[in-house]
Amino acid sequence: MLKIRDLSVSAEGATNLKLLKDIDATFADGRFYAITGPNGGGKTTFAKTLMGIVRPSSGTIALNGRDITDKNVTERAMLGLGYAFQTPPRFKGLSVRKLLALALGDGATEDAVRGILARVGLDAREYLDRDAGGGLSGGEMKRIEFATVLARKPTVAIFDEPEAGIDLWSLGYIAEALSGMRADSGATMIVISHQERIIGLADEVLYMTDGRLSRRGTAADFLAGIAGEEKCGPFPTAERGASYA
Amino acid sequence: MLDATEWALLSKIADMHETPQGAYNIRKNGVGVERRSTENISISTKTDKPGIDVVVAVGTKNESIHIPVILTSVGISDTVYNDFTIGADSEVVIIAGCGIHSPGPGSARHDGIHSFAVGPRAHMKYIERHYGEGNEASIRTLNPVTIIEAARDSTVELEMTQIGGIESALRDTKVILHENAKLILAERVLTSGSQKAASQITIEMSGDGASAQVVSRSVARDSSRQEYRFDLLGKAACRGHIQCDAIVMDGASVSSMPMIDARDSRAQLIHEAAIGRIESEQLLKLESLGLTEKQAEARIIEGFLA
């Protein structure tokens, strides 16, 4: 269980400007959460703060009762947090095989590397020896990024807009991979998304705007654009099949 | 006989852990110490100046030549002239390089001047690694000169690597490519401390169909300094592409000076250069896979220079 209490993040060099404001949230084990809301609302900052990439100005983050607020990215990864970047960094000279082997850790076998790549719909024969730098499309990089998270077998997997910058074909694979990970791994999944297809996979949807988690409810509620005031307050209506932002 | 330190150097620069198969010539502290010619590859001592003549017979296939140089003393300045004649239709791999182990303060310097005449339709792969180690007060200097003339339809692959420990290096590479000759050149340089490395690569494509592909990657750390100059000259219907990438860290500096010179309207010449630090997102990505910052940095550099 990931528990966030009174979490705030100030803009670098401007302590009065808060990017996240007193957030309280609990993410239960094995549940799939989608976080959505308008651009600039704080979603990516929130995801990065969970992973330790951004430091909070106040508040706490606890994983299974253990305070991890002061842990760095490496320490959080070792404790079971996984993170997929919105724009995956490229590595000149580092092959896809080596990147996935790093993600798999000690004892990574060729079969394991190939298996992970297959789970995101990429053919090992075509991709393993390619450079994880230039030459791969945005969609291919996103799938490889996803594969690195799968390889870690995290207990909490955080995805920052897995749909950003990819075509519908790749989106289909990403959505299937998210669905498969949810079914197979038992990981808690926190997915920042504007995409109806991904939001539809969630057990719970959180709406973030102006640095606050202002609403939460089911995916069905969100997608229907209706939610009883007594349940979680109204969600803005999403256009079907379109980006929400 | 070579001792453990000398074999360790040979391992670093030429992947030699024992006496190699095929032809070889090992030079130690300015003197040739071991040599073997084969039926198709002749190695002989020059009579007019220090060095060797290597002749690869026409049609030789799948043979290798090891010609490493090691310096294990200080106070040495060794200059050697090695000339290679690569016969037509042959396929050969030449593993060269120089390793310096400085047992104490003082200087050790090696200037290796290598000339190659690559015959028609021949395929030559030349691998040269430079490495230094030992006393920190020692000045280790390597100044390699590589001159290649590639005849029609030949292919030349060059892998030139400086993997650390060299205080000063000035590399000068000149290649002339005739009709349909092809050059693939990979340069890798790592400097640290106050080391200085400079590389001048001059390529002349004088025949129709000639092509050159150069990928130079380097990492400069601490207060080291690197300079790169590329002259790509197209005198025919040819294609040339130079890509120079550098990672600059700490207080180091790198400069890259390209010149592409088309003297034929059919020449297609491209130069790309990028110098920058390791991106923070690259480090964070590898940290999110459980690596420490130092491990992540090392992996990024290792991959970049691979």
C-alpha cells in the first residue's frame, strides 16, 4: 500500500508557487489507478514525486508502512517502485538487449530478455541488437520503456502518459500490456493518462487539477461523464475516443 | 619471454592472453622480441629505419596479424615505421595498438607510423587500441600516424580506441579512397585527469563510387581536453558521412572542427557533430532500474564508447 499524506511540492526557486498542494491519497495493493486531468494540473509532478525524481517540500510518502519520503530513485526502485517516463530517454550505443538485461538485473537470460520484449509486441530478432538511441520510433521506444518496467516486476508501477507520442497501433499494444500486467503481476498500477482506452482499465480514476486530487471515482463513472455528488462529485465529460486534455 | 605485467598489457590492447594464432610481431621497449610469419603473411625487419614490412599475399583469406607494442620502462622514446602491403582479393584483420606501463615517474613515448597499401578488392580490418597505466607522475605519450591508400573496390575498416591512461595523444589519420573503395572508421576516446587528446582525420575520395563512414565518439572527464579535426574531401561521385559525438563532464572541454570539401558536383558530404553532458533523464532512467548514480553513469559511458 502506498500512502501519501499532506504532500506538497514547490516550484524550484519559487517556494511560494506550489505545484502540488497538500495531497492525501492511498493506493491499495493490486489496484489499477488512472490519474487524469488537464495539462499543467500536476500529474507528472505527482508521478515523479512518488518515484523520488522530484523532492517534496512537505508531506510524507509511505510504502507498506515504511516512510520512503527521503529515499532516492535507486532506493525506491530497490523497494519495488517502477517508473515509465513519458518521453523515454535514448541511449547511444546501448543496445535494447543490454537495456532490458539491466532492467532484469543479475542473472538475466537471453530467454528472459526475449520474453519481456514479446510481452510488448516486439520481435526479439528485429530489436534486441538495435541501439536504444536513434533509429527507433517514439512508439517503439515507449514499448521498450514499458518492457523495462515489466522486467523489474515492481510492486508499484507508475506510468506517465504511456499513450503520449505514439500511434494507435502502439497504443493497442500498450493497453494490452497494461491489462496483462494488471492480470498477471498483482502490482499496484498508477497510470497518468488522458486516453479513454487506458482509463477504462482502471479500478479507480483520480482527477487532478491545479495541484490537487479533487475527485475520485470509478472508470465507468468517469467515462460516462456522470457521478453522483454523494459518491465523488461530478467528473467533466470526456469525448469518447479523444484525448481528455 | 614476457612477464605477467606485459601479458596484461597485451590483453588490454590486443586481446592477447597467449601467443596468437597466425602472424605476429611483438615489440617491447623499442625492440622486436617475438615474431612469426605464415605462408601467406611475411613480416620482415626494415633495414633503413626501425620497423617492419608486412606483406599479405594476393588472395589470402581469414588470416590475422597481431603487431602490438608495449613499453614497460620510463625514459623511452620509441619511433617505429610499419609498412603494410595488402594483396588483391585478400581478407585480413590486423590487431595493433600500444600499451604503456610506467613503473616510476618519467616519460614514455611511442610514435607509430603505419602505412597501408590496400590492393584491389581486398578487405582489411585494422584495430588499434591505446592504453596506459602505472605511476601517476609518469607522462605517457602516444602519437600514432596512419596512412592508407585503398585501391579500387577495396574495403577498409578502422577501429581506433584510446581507453585511458594516456597523458598526451596526437592521432593523425590520412586515407585516400579510389574507385568504389569503402572506408568504415570508428574512433573511441576516453580522457580523464589533465590528459590531452587530439585527432586529425583526413579522407580524400578520389574515385567514383568511393564512400566513407566515420563515427567518432568520445568522453572527456575531469579537466581533460580533446580536439577533433575532420577533413572530408570529395573529388568524384562519392558519398561521405562523419558523425562526431562527445560527452563532456566535470571541467573537461572538447572541440570539433569539421571541414567538408566538395570538388565534384556529384559528391555528397555530411558532417554531424554533437557535444553535451549526460542527460539527467538518462541517469534517472537507469536509477529507476536499481542502479546507483555512479553505476548509471558508468553504464552510459560504457555503452557510448562500445
